[in-house]
Amino acid sequence: MSQQFETALVKQFHSNVERLLQQQGSILKDCVRNEPQASEEQFWDQIGATTSVEVFTKNPDSPQVDTPHARRRVTMRKFHTGDFLDSFEKAQALVDPTNIYVQNFVDALSRDRDDVIINSFFADAFTGKAGATTTVFPAGNIIPVNFGGADIGLTIEKLIEAQRLLLSFQNQKGRQPWYIAITSRQLSDLLNNTKVQSADYNSIKALVAGDVDTFMGFKFKLTERLTLSATHQAVPVWVKDGVLHATGIEITTRVAEREDKSFNWYAYARAMFGATRMQEGKVLQILCDVP
């Protein structure tokens, strides 16, 4: 064969564009309370428990028992993204990338939504009449990294303690789902720290395999977006209505021709949402060691 035959070789490209690995869609949106919001800031009113007065006499005076009121503030956060589709390059390509660009933008905003929710678990909540009072996450709601005697990852003992704390705060099982968000590291911790002869081992194996998503009353949500601080992973445990996620603008996409950019096409996506912790007694933090 001629030594110059290589000049006849061609390069072939596939007609589809493959998306690289990424979280697609929101993992946590459906695990919290969802509400619409048509303002930059919105206040959500609450009332607390009251007491009754025992009657010892006939025809007693009517009691006046003040009902405690509280409120939480949700502030909208705005996100958007976009990119141009060069008309000349588009004409020379084998594939129209418009749809894949838009899908990519939707997933980016969905991850932003999850980050807003994750941040609300442990961030300061804004309370009071004007929403100007800062309510910090209580230290008593944190299960320490050394619970059980030594710095360690997620264990059954920590889950038992989380269950105990939620029950002690008057959360009743069955009224609202209980969730826990973990990374792949905590999933591995559960399997590695459970002895083969343990009655929980098969349940955890099924959880790791994805055959079930519930263990010890908690619905597990796997996400790699939890905040890692030093060598500790802050794992949130919450009751569904303990966190409120408000949407001002749902994820919206648009593709338009831009006359100011040589009539190139522009793909765009935006969204506006916010979140807050609604009740301290409905959110816990488990600190997990990450060697």
C-alpha cells in the first residue's frame, strides 16, 4: 500500500453529543415543604403550643391564655445561565446542540436549588416580626463526630440517637416523612461498620444496592453536594415540613435569535428560589468523620 495512503484516511464524529457525568435534576426538592413566593422576601407565620386551665369552680371566669406567635423569613435568591450558539459553527456541525445545552442549564439550576436547600438546614434562620432576629442552629441538635467514644463516620448508633432526638422533640412517626441526606462515603460507613452477624447487615446491604431507600424510619437521599468541613461531613436529618423551599420563578428556559450578536442563537435559563429552616426541633446534624 502506498506510503501516502494515510492522506485518504478520514475522521468520523458521532451524530450525538454525550453529556459528562453530573447530578441531573433536583434530589431534595420533593423532600421539603414547597410553596410559591411572589416577593423578594416573604414571612411565614407560626403558632406555638398553649396550655389549658383546669376548672375547680362552677361558672369560672373565661381564661385568657396567650397563644405564642412566631414567623420565619424567606429571601429569594436568583440564578441564571446561558450560552451562544454560533450560526456558522452550528451549520458546520453534524448535530444541533441546542437541546443538550438547555438540558445542561436545567440541571445546573437544579443543583443550585439543592444547594440552597442544603444551606438552609444549618444556616441562621431569620425570625421575629420584621424577620431581623437571627436564630442559630442549636448545639443540642448536633450529634458529635465522636458519639460512641471516638471520631467515626455514620453508624447505626448515631442513627438511633437521631431517632431519639426527633422523638424527644415531639415529632411523631408517620405524620411527616423523616429524611437523611448522605454521600457515598456515609453509605460505605454504614456497611463497613456493621458486623456481618448483625441483624441490620442485610438491611444496609439492600440500602447500598438501591433495593430500598428506608432504614430505621429514615428515607435516605444520596447526594454528593453536602458541605465538607475539615475532616467532618455535616449530615442533615430532617422532618419534611421542617424546611420550607419557596419558588419565585420556576426553572425557565428560552432560546432566541440575537440580532445584536450577528443573529446568533442564544440559549438561556433562569430560576429564583429560597429556603429556610422552619423549626429547630425538626432538623438535626450528624457529624461524620471523613479520613
